[in-house]
Amino acid sequence: MRLISYYQDGANPKAGILVGDKVVDPLRAGAAAEIDAPPGTVRGLLGLSSADRDRLGEAAAGEDGVDVGGVRLAPPVPDPQKILCIGLNYGAHAAEAEKEEPDSPIVFTKFRTSLLGSGEPIRLPAPNPGWIDWEGELAVVIGQRAESVAAAEALDHVAGYMPFNDLSARDLQLASPQWTMGKAFDGSGPCGPALVLADEVPDPQDLRLRTILNDEVVQEDTTASMIFSVAELVAYISSLITLETGDVIATGTPSGVGYARDPKRFLAPGDTIEVEIDGLGKLSNNVEES
């Protein structure tokens, strides 16, 4: 099953079940599946039992919906408690950044205001519109609460996966040993278009990722190249920070970022930046002036 969030008749995004090119209201599907009061948010839907989610997906396939092309997408999970990002998790990216491969995961944060849906404009931040770099990534969304889980059990706590773009203001990032201002500015975390539930992803370490700038592939690798796997990341983070339903982990980017190029290359108004992961869809955002 694939879940989206989208804007309709108000500021708060609502959940939708994506069936092909149609968006089905989970309340309608829930009534057909005889599920009492299904939640109206994706985070709420992830809190359902796996059996109820399966019934919901089956019911949605038989319901009418609206064309996904006619809705404005929000981040699939617009209200996570936590957004945790991983730095230098591909060896080739560590090398292009002239860093040693880390012995343990490097974890930093973004915030809810960082998130953007697919199709929403990236507005370069004022007063620092320069040096905004792309970082295409696989993002993981937590389903079942995870506290000190072992790596062997970690994937049982993952609800699903989605493309993510860890936009980075390199001038701000490099101005301080703390990366927050360069990584967590508003709109720095485009994600989506949909959250693809884990039953459609047999192996998260066997996914090909591409970042595409104006029809040019600027990053391409597979998640097999991660230094720390999804399971290892969930286990490590949950040993220190309890992961709750809907929390997002962006798992790091491969080589090919703009800062490491000669000459350096950054996003500019008029650009289109896309992150495509096989089986998960394509995240696409245009760049605009702030």
C-alpha cells in the first residue's frame, strides 16, 4: 500500500491511499472494510494494526477516488515527532567530502518546518540564497515504536520508505561545527511523493537511487553502498532515542553533490531537482526565489 498526504479545503494535510493514479479517502475505505473510525492522518494510519492496514488497502482498491494529478501533495508524513538524518553514510561521498568513513553513524536533525511535498517549490533561503546543495536519499518511516531494538529485529519497526532530498546550505553548514542552520532551514527536506509501505520493499539495501538536476543525472548509486544499513541505523538510534510511529530517518546520500564538483555547482532559480528511487517513485521540486 502507498500512502500520501495532500492539501484539501484547509491548511492541515489529510491522508490518502494511493491506488494507481487515484487517491482514495481512508474514511471511505475504512467504512467499506468495517474499521471503526480510521485515522485521517498518515501517522494515524501507521498506528493501525498490520491486519487493519491490509484490510484498508484491499477495500481502497475497490473504491472511487480523485486523480492524484489534481491534488497538491504534502510531505507523506507532515507531522513526525522526529526527523533524524545521517551524514557520510556512503564511502564515496565521505571521500568526495575529504572525510574518513565514520566508525558510528553521524546523526543530525531537521524539523517539521523543513519538510516539503513533491511538487512544492523550493524557495532559496534569504539572506543566504547561495550554496544550496542537493543530497538525494532514501528515507525510512517508523511504524512500530522502537526502543533499544536489535539490528536483527529493526526492520520489523519500519513502516515504509520514500525518496528524500537533504538540501544543504553549505556556507551555513561549514560556518559552524554544528550543522543545524545549514541543514534544517525551512523547506530543506523535500520528500515523497508517497510513503511506500514495507511490504512492497523486500530489501531496503537493494534500491537504486538517482538525483536528477534539469534532466542530468548528478547522483547514482544503490543502497547496498551504505556504510550503515537501514537495520543498523534503526538499532543504533533506538539505543539512545526512542523512535515513535511516523518518525523519519534520512539515511544519507551517495557521491555527486554540488559542493564537491570542480567548479562547485549549486541550485538556482529555475532549476528542477528530482530524487528517484526504483519502486518508490520520483520526488520532484522546482527552485524559486525566496
